[in-house]
Amino acid sequence: MTSDLTKLGSIAALATALTAAAALAQDMDEADTNQDSSVSEEEFTATGSDSDLQMTNWRMLMSNWDRDQSGTVSEEEFTTGASDASEATGNQAWTEQDFGQADTDQSGDLDDAEFARMIFVIYDADQSGELSEDEYSDYTEDQEAMNEGSQQ
């Protein structure tokens, strides 16, 4: 009986991993609009409202960070969000971000383009200007961890 449960658990874990891999491939294919096997900053930060992928990823995160629902992220919201993201993902790159650098127009708030670019910079580990499959995978895994953390 224990052996059967162990096998069932292993099968379930494998099915979950395969489903996650298929979802990642679909998400990356959707984000990689020019189909060059990487996601450029332009593709990642696209602000078109027709992208379900973007809505479920960085836009959802921005919405969670934007506690006052102003449509932008203040420095205080940024500090809280980065700390929460770092804790949820174990990725210290979140807390190493500089609000002043992310706020490129120096307005005192991050708009959606500035917010998306900040996230892109975090996951573009090799600073190539493109998210490879591995970098995009890190991004989507962290998004899942942060989404789970915000639902608890």
C-alpha cells in the first residue's frame, strides 16, 4: 500500500512538472512575439491590453503592489512590494533594486512601463537585453511563488 502511494505521488509530481513545463512553453511562446526563442525587453514590457499573459504576470504583480490603486507604484509601495517579493521567492535581486533608477521620469511613482522594465532587469541575469528560456523560467516560477504568497 505504501509503495502504491509512493508511486502515485511520483506520478502526480511528474504530471505537475510536465504541466508546468507546457504552460511555461506556451507563456514564453506568447511573450516571444517574433519567435526568436527569447523575450526582448520590448516584448516583455508591451503594454497592450490584449495580452492575457502580461495581465496575469507583471500587471497582476503591479496591481498587488499598488495598494492605493492609483495606477502607479509609490516609493513606499515599492519598498514593501520588493521586500515581500524577496521573501516569497528567495530572490535578493528584488531588494537590491533602486527606486530612483526604476523611476526613469523622476515622477516619484512607477508607471506600468517603468515597473515592467524593473522586473525585466531583475530577470535579465546576463544583461543581454533578452530573457532566455532559463531566465524566463525563473521569472514565471517567481511569479507563481509571489501569487501564492499574496493569496495566503
